Amino acid sequence: MDCKICHISTVHPALDDRIFYKECSSLAEAGYEVMYIVQHPRDEKIGNVNILALSEFKNRFVRFFKGNFLAIKLCLWTGARLCHFHDPELMPAGVILRILGKKVVYDVHEDLPGQALYKEWIRSGLIRMLASGLILVAEKISCLFFNGIAAATQDIQKKYPPRKTILLRNFPVTALIERSRPFSFPDKKFRLVYAGGLTKIRGIREIIDAVGLLHGKVELILIGKFSDDGFFDQCRLSTGWRYVNYIGHIKHEDVFGYVAACDAAIAMLYPVKNYLTSLPVKAFEYMALRKPMILSGFPFWKETFANCAIFADPYNPEDIAESITRLAENRVLAAELGQNGKRAVEQGFSWEREEKELLNLYQRILKDADQTDQR
């Protein structure tokens, strides 16, 4: 297939799970020539994906204005027929590229108007509400221009025009997981793993406090990057920190090795609007690795992960500790939940099945473009 396409992000890392390992890699495998404009130290080709490097932006203000300008400039320079962007702040670039004749896809990872209400760096609640409303209006207007929209969840999908919107869930690449090598720990202690963003509303402090209540019976393997130094310091003050093995931020494929070596996995997200009906990719990765899970007791999660997890109150370290103890002391239950999760991924919760939606969207948009050109 002789067709050049361009993915753009000024926010996400070059080796982002959804963008690089799933979408760009799948499209390259399907025969597209894939260019990926993203912050990165240098231009390079990784696998079959061509990285076009952006230098690091000094702050959000610079990133918005300079990022949109560079996105337009580089996308035009590539000669790509279709441009696929992943950050709401790139909506102006998406609109301009569409006006200039490019086919444009907007990838909606999260409900940004809802998310803006919980952005801690926006100090004022009134300003958060105003920002949320402005983002909602901007999305409504911008989406009139776009050829396609890829929504990460059903709730997000419902907010966009049905005729141009697909559901593109962030399920794991099972082939990548199966190639991973388990990390080896020196002893048989029960280990619980969390991998992902280390922020207050993801319940990290409560998980650490819960481990502290178990007085060394469980070790927490913590993988990811803390949102800020202040929150990092708060977590280190917890009595549970002495039982934490903090790995930090590591390569995506290396995470699987640590998860594979642990006994159970956890995700204690707070019940904020964006999380209540989310489909966290880490949960499906845990399932693919046969790990029993402890999850926040959201009604949607209880329904979705009913046979793969037990549930706890994310605000309550005592309740979380009781759930950890339940899995640590009942290995039969843990094995059953892990096996159920693995089976669920094999039956439908995998990227290998989901990627067909993306490929069909591209084929439809480019086919329509070819028919228009022939008239």
C-alpha cells in the first residue's frame, strides 16, 4: 500500500502505548508509511514507524502555540494524505490541516471537558468549570471539520457524531505481552504491583497506606512516574513506604516482566467522572498476564471485571488491606480470577481484534477521498 500517513502528539511520549505500540505499529504492519511527530531526542525509525522529533517544550503555553505551528508545518512537509492527532490542544492544527486539504482523524483518549474539572494544576474551581465549557464548545465546532473520530470508550463515543466516530478501545497487544520475559525476585514474598501514573486521584497514597497495615507481609511493586515532587514526598512519609519497591518509569515492554513476576495487581482510582466508566489498559494487561486484580468498586468495573477481580473502597486503606490479604491467603481464588482474566482477553479484549476498527476507518476515509478526486 503506497500511502503516507502522519500521527501527531505534542503531549505523549514517543513510545506511548496506544499511539506507538498499537495504532502506528498496526498501520505500518498493514502497509501504510507511518510518520509520527512527537517530542523525542532525535529523528529515527523504530520498527516500521518514522519518528519526526520535536524538541521539549518549556511550558504548556509554548507547547500550545509552538506545537500547533510545528504540527501543521511538519505534517505538510511529510506529504501525508491523512493526519491523525492525539491531543485536544492540537484541534486548531487539525482544523487548519483539514482546510488545507488533508484528511484528519481526532483520537479522543479521554473526556477532556470532564477531566478539566479535576486538573490539580488549575487552582480555581471556577476557572476549571470555565475551561471545561470552553473545551466542550471548541470540540463541538472542531469536529465539524474532521473526517473521523476514534473514541477510547463508549461514553466518549456517544458525545460525537455517529457517522464519523468509531470505538477504538485501548486493549493490550497480546503478542507483545507474550514475548516479555518475567523478572526474577530473590524470594517468594507475596508481591502486589501497580503500574501507571502516580497521582493522588489514582489512589496511590491509599494503596501504600494499606500495605503498611500488613506489616511486611506484602511488598508493593510501584512502577511509574509521580505527578509532582510534593505528592512523592507525601507518599514517602507513609508508614507503608518501607514495604514499597519503587521501580520508577521504565520502558513499556519491561513493565510486563515485572507484572508477570508478581502475585496480584491493583488499581484504586478515585470515583471521579472520567474514571467511573473507563477501561484502563493496565487492567487488561494484568488479565493477559493471568494476574488477579483488586479494583475500585465502581458499578461499571464490577460488571466489566466481575470474574477477574475483587473490589475495594479506594478511599479506605483498611478495606484495601483486607482485599490484599484475601488474595494472599486464598491462592485458589487468586488463580481462578487470573485464569478468568486471561480467557476474557483471548475471547475479545485484545488489540489484535480492536485494530480492525482503525484499519476500516482509514480505508473508508481514503476510499471516499479517492472517489472525490475522480469526479
